[in-house]
Amino acid sequence: MWSTLAYWLWTNFGTWLMSNMYSHDAAGFLDCYLAALPFLRNALIANIIYILIFYLVQKLS
């Protein structure tokens, strides 16, 4: 899960820094990260499901 958060932080920083989608000030920085929150949520949910599946498979083996 930490790697998902690190990836989200790093890639959104790169998007803010290297593209013209957001203004290059504090407001644009915040907008960039806020717009990406649904993607973080989905990735974290997928991580939890993946961890549960592996846990269950290990317990059943």
C-alpha cells in the first residue's frame, strides 16, 4: 500500500510539474492532487482486495 501512495504522490507531482494542465502555483498543485484522489481510492481498494485474496489462498492451502 505504501508503494501505491508513493506512486500517486510521485506521478501527480510530475504531472503538475511537466504539463500545462494545471497552473504552476500552489492552487494548481492542490488541484492536481485533488483531481487524482479518485484514482488513489480505486488503487487502494484494489490493493485491499488483492491482499485479502492472497491471505485467503494462503489460509486455504
